[in-house]
Amino acid sequence: MSVLLGLRMTYAAGRGSLLRLVLTAVGVGAGVVLLLLVLSGQSALQGRVERSAWQDTEASTEATAPDPALWLAVSDHYAGRPLHRVHVAALGARPPIPPGLDRLPAAGEVAVSPAMRDLLAATPADQLGDRIPGRVTMTIGDAGLRHPDHLVAVIGHTPEELRRLGGAQVVNGIETQSLDLTDFLRFTLVVAAILMLFPILIFMIMVARISAARRVQRLTAMRMAGATRMQTAAMAAAETGFGAVVGTAGGLLGYLAARPILAGIVEYGGYQGGRFFADDFTVPAAQLVVVLVGVPLVATAATVLSLRRVRITPQGIGARAPQPPPSAWRTLPVVAGVAGFAVDAVVLRNQPDLRADTGWPINVLLLCSLVGAVVIGPRLCLLISRAMIRYGRRVTTLIAARRIAADPRGAYRAVSGVPLAVFVTTLLAGLFGTGAMEATRQVPFDAALRPGVVEVYAGGQPASALAPLMSGQVVVARTVPGGGVSVSCAELAKMVQVTCPLPPGLGDHVQMPDTAAMGIWATGGKLVEPRPGSGTLPVHSLYLPTDGTVAGQERVRTQAASLLPRAIVSTDRDVFRQTVEFDALFDIEAVMRVVTLFVLLVAGCSLTISLIGGLTERRRPFALLRATGVSLGELRRIALLETAVPLVFTVLLSAALGAVPAAAYSIILAMPYPAPGWDFAAFLGGGTLAALATTMLALPLIDHATRHDAVRFE
């Protein structure tokens, strides 16, 4: 009966009750959409790398078919876009078959991705088609594509033909475990999901607590009329639970509608990236059930917990006992973390022998700093509000400061998910960001190709294999027996951005940029000037000047690929990474920036809900202020200050704490501190401003909530 009465009150209590129901449903629905999209993020990335794992097939791959096959995989580019060519030849009737195909292409046949088919149709053969010999007879299905724009071709040969090309491996199976998603990246994705889930849960709890004060007063009256504690709790749970169930159902529908939209517009993955398939955004069944069942329960529980004062004594509801202010003990983890890093930096800088045994102390200090960034929030709000009270001169500042000082925990609650994301993102930006990478450069040049130059990295092939390319102004670098490369520095400097004389051990010290010359990077750390007889040495790499156009560069690339299919051909338009792990660092930082922006926007939504709830609870005080002469603009500034102060100072403190470990690490290694840079500051500031802009959506409500009838009839 109590539940039915609660549902009846939802409809019969007037427009205010229906408005609370709508706000609860919309807020919970938005939270469910965000929650499901977050949970589908890791599945999307995992699915992407698993679908492209077959390209990492090698001789050591476990057998997946009765018969073997010859396999030669080549990384290629077209106009800066990554392109993969896989040359295959069956060595039996049942060879291993890549996903997305129902059979292996026979000699003279080619299987291509849909994006590759479109590119071949729109591109002259001498720029692309000639490096993919054969007739296109098959299309690779989605199961074998990293993303819809993936450029890949599987080229069939006879075994004798593929052996003549050189470099082919005998494989018995197709790789199913990709190296792209490392354990560290998986851990980072889990952390990112947790960081995003936390503010979403806070957002939904705050939605469920809209107009908590009005609900408490209404149910208190029922207690005084004879209702029991369980009856009041059941009525409140029914009111909020119904809205949460409706919102959860709407959120599920919104998630299903958002999947194809996101798949068409979202890109991820750096130079290997692209759009997603709609099926990538799939939440595992167990997690989906937990969300659909757990969200209404969490929202309902938040409402019931907000009634704890009614359950104690309904007669004393009007006399609220003030909560004690947040104690100074909340600063202890922050002080311990910062002081610990300072001590470590000084000690380990002067005693390098101790660095090997500092793993667990560093982890403890990181945990202290991370926990401290979260728990210090209410204390920070209290201290900032006291400073505003002491030094503020405007009425709006004093009123907002008093409001924050009266409930610093409540002021901080809406932004309590922000410190985690900002701390981790600032830490990663200091360790792996642009500033950190620039700080590791040890030579005054980056060995990048000059515009218009094409490099053919042959890796020690005889000159006869590349004879058609070795004419005109081509610069030839040759492999020296015992290690090293013979090339004229003056000639090389015309093609590659280096300075002469070359420093010793060049290959050991150059920080490889995204568009570095592979030949220089793979020198073995030694470049020497040509000597008599060097012209007969095998070719290490060629550097060919072109007119700088895409067509000119791709013609040279296609010619080189036709002569030596496994050659690595690069231009200044191509982007690559040294290793999978190196690429993952950029992906991790990019992921955390997206996470932080997401958390800030959700915090802005939570602040908006908090502002709406505060206006509902303080409708009469605000109306009285307006009636006594306080302007509408001043009331809006009060509301904006109450939301902006906790957010801004929480972001600043969390960013400062996140920079401490990176600074300590730089001191220990005697390196310049790799400050995240102005781009990171602009990103963090822009995210904060976007969150504050979200809260401004609620400011027009102040005009309606503070009209004179609020004074007359409440």
C-alpha cells in the first residue's frame, strides 16, 4: 500500500511532483547512456585490435589449420594513410585463412577491404595498383578489418613466386592475440572506465536527491500523522524508483540509438586510427544486466538514505544539527605524498644506487597523493570559503562563501570525481606528453626526411635488385660488413634533416620522430664516409628526390614495391612509431585526456543538477532577497560562484598534485622538468570552462523561481 500511495503522490501532488519525476527520469536516463557508452569503450578497442591481430602472424604462431602457407606481411602507406599488404601462397589444400575471408586467395587473385577497393578505383595504377598485382576477386569482411577505413590487401601467389620475392615465412596458423593492446594499456582502460563511472554515479545520485528538502518535509508531515518509518521510506522509494526505472529504460534506448551515430563520427588510434563499427560499442551481457538493475536500486537507495533524519525524529526536522567542519586531518595524505616525493628526489638524486629498491615506496606515495587529492576536497572548499568571507567585499561573494562554508561537503560532492581524472591525466602528460618527449632529445636534429624525398629501406639487398631506382640524383647508403652504414654526410644532408659531421653512435641517440627516416634509425649506431670499394656493398637504403607531389612520391613507392615487395618505403607524409609500446604511450595520454574532458563535463552536469536542487530548496530565501532589492544578475552570480569555486580550485589543486611525481622523477634523473605545456593548460582550462558553461543552463530558472509569488504563497 505504501508503494502504491507513493506512486499516487507522484501524479497527484501537482506540477512540482511531476517536474521532479521528469528531472529524475531525464537525469538517470542521461547517466545510463553515458554509463553504457563508457562500459562499451574497452570492448570497442579490444575488438578493434583482435580483428587486426591476424596481420601479426609469423612462423611462431600456433597452428590453426592442417596445412601451412607462405606469408609475407608488409607495412605500407598511401598519401600518409597506413596500408597493409599481405602476400600469401597456400602449401596445401587447407591452409590457414585470415578472418573476413572464406578461403585464401589463389595465385593471381587479390582480396581487399572495401576502403582499399574504393581507393584502387580512384587511383591510377602506377601510383597504387601496380604494387598489388593480380585481379581483385574477394572483399575482406568486417571480421578482418581494424576499422571501416582500414586499407588492407591479401595478395595470392604461387609458392615459387613468393619464395623469389624473399622474406616469406612458413606459417601454420593465424594470429589471434594482438600485441597492440598491452597489459599496461588494458590496465589504463580499466582505470579510465573507473574514473568515468565514478562521476556518473555521483551525477545519478544527485539527480535522485533533487528537492530532497521538500520530500523530507512532506514525509515528515506523514510521520506526524501516524505513518511508520518503513511506510515513509517505501513511499519515497516508490516515487524515485519509478522515475529511475523510466529513466533507465529511456537510457537503454538512447544508448542503442547513439551507437551508430558514434561509430560514424568518433575516431581513435592515432595514425593507425579510424572510425568504429557500430557493433564495436557493445556492453557485455553481465555488465548490461548490472547497469539496468543496479541504477534504479542506487537511485532509490540514495533517496532512502536522504531520509535518515525523518526516520530518527520527525518532530526535530526543522532543527537541523550542523555538521562539524571537515578536519585538518584531510590534508595529511597530500602532505605525506608531496613531502615523500621531495625527500625521494633529493635522496635518489645524490644516491643513484638506491633507485632499484624504490618501486613500492613510489607506489605508496602515488597512492597517498591520489587519495589526498580526493579527500582534501571538502577541507579545500572550507578554506577557500573562509578566505572569500575574509577578503570578499561584494554581497554576492559573501553570500556564496557563507553557503559553501555552511556545507563544504555538499559543495564538493558534485565535483568529487574530478580530482582522480585530473591527477592521472596531469601525471601522464608530465611523463609521456609532448613536453616529456621533447625533453628526451639528445641531439640537435631529428633525422626526418626532407619534403619530397622518398626513402627505400632495403636492409642489405644487392644493388641489382634495385637497379631501376639507382639513377639520377639518388643517394645510396650501403651496409658495411660488421655493422654500420656507408654514406656521404653531405649527400645525405640533402635528403635527410641531419647536420655534418655526424656524431658518433647516431642511431643510439636520435629521438625518432613520427616521420623519421627508417634507414638512419636502423644504422646500428654507426655512419661512416664512403671508402674505395664501397660502391659494391649491399644497399642499406635509397633516398630519391621527387617533385613533392603525392602522385610523384607514390609512383616511386609503387616502383620500389614492385621491385622489392618487402622494402619499407617512407615519405615525409608517412607517420609511424618506433614500437607498439611507444605508440601505446601516446594512446594512453590521448585516452586520459578524453576521460578528463568527459569527467569535467559530467561534473558540470552534476553541478547543474545541484544548482537546480539548491534553487528548489532555497526558492523562498532567494525570492526574499530579490524582493528586498538584490538584482537578478546578482542572484545569478551567487549561484555561479557556488558552483565555480569548488570546480576551479579542485582542478587547480589536482593538477598541481599530479605534476609533483613527474617533477620528482625529473630531479632524480637530472633532466629538465617536462612541463605538460600550453596545449595541456588550454585543454584543462577549456574543459573547466565547458563544465561551467553547462551549469549556466540552469541560471535562467532563477528568474522563475524568485518571482514575488514565491514569497506570497510559500
